[in-house]
Amino acid sequence: MQRGGLKGHPQVEWAGFCDVDQRELDSIKKQHPNAWTVKDYREAFANRASDFDAVIVDVPDFHHAPMILSALQHNKHLYAQKPLVHQLAELRMVRDALNARPNLVTQMGNQRACNQGRMQSVEILRRHQLGRPIEAWVWTGGVARGHYFADPWSAYPPAKPVPDYLDWNLWRGPISTELPYSEDRGAGARSGKRAAANSLTGAATCSTCSTSSTTCPRLKRCSRTRRVLPTQATPRTT
């Protein structure tokens, strides 16, 4: 459920957008002139929480847990991309936050796992129509840079100057290790997220993260305007 999936929906109005890339914010402003934009998602919760009712978290994976917890703390409905967390401790915090807000509507983005063919295949297995499954084998291989993921054992790309349109400090967010900028890691790049993920405590490869942005639509229900907020990379707290 990216922005494209909600575009033109009669029950959705975009309230605001957060992104660390000024180019993205400029583009969004042209598409949604009535929506506000900020670079730091914390400003949205601190100053504009009354403007929106739901949040879409579609950012690099290591930002997921802080944004999810912020949204739940502010009593916002939530759609968050996979993986929800990087550490078991984060998972426990999200679980407790969900238990404290049982009336909120939440969903994790499963993308291709929700394709009709795959869902039908799961149903076939559940009904034992091919016999009772007793074992499953899963395998994977390295992926070339420029695709969704980077090979976890590939070398880090050389550091480059940070572009003036990008707030690299906000993009790194909760990462405590110094992480030089490169186009392979930066906002908007799908590959190279492994470099950022491994800067956390033992995290392995990240899953797909299309941009460093989050989005806020407004949901109209029962003649009452409901609003949603998108988010971007978590700012550093130092």
C-alpha cells in the first residue's frame, strides 16, 4: 500500500509528507499542493499530530521500529513495511504498544506475498490438497548491486560528498556507527541497505526500502475527515 495504491481513493486525503531528500519533497508538493512537508518526522508528531489519523511507514528498515512506536504512541492507525523490526527487543516493544492500543487498525506490508497465485498456493497447502507437507526448503543467493538488496559480503562502496539536497544525518537516524555517504546507500537507493543494517547490533541484510520517505493521507469515514501521515528516516538523537 504505497501512495500509488491510495491515489484517488475517495476516503483518503493526504495530510503531509516527511522525507530527508529535498527533491522528493519538492516533487510531492507539486502533486499535493495542500499537504505540508517536513524533513524530520518527529516534527510531524510534535507539531501536526492533530492533522492526520494514520501513518504509512515506508523507509529504510532500521527506522521502522522508532517510527512505528511513535505512531502508536500518538494513537495513529498504521501501515508499516516489512521487516517491522531488526531486534527482538524492538519486537517486544511493538507488541506491548499494540496491546496498549487495541482499537487501532494496523497492517504489515507483505507485497508479493499477497499476490492471488501465492495466496491460492498457501490455501492448497493448508488443505493438504497435495498431501500433508512435512518439510520445506528455502534457498537464496547473492544479488548484484542495483537490485533490491546488496550481497551481504560485498565491499562497501567508496565514500562520496553528501549532496546538498539530502540530510544525511537524518537518513542515518539511529545508527551509532559513522557511515560515509555513497549513492549506493543514500536515500532513494534500494541496494546497499545492508551497509546501514549491519551498522546496527548484529543486523543482517535489509529488505526492500524504496525511498526514505513516509506519507500522510487523510481518511474520510462517516462524513468525518480522517488523515494519514507518511514518515522518513529517523533523525539522530545525538
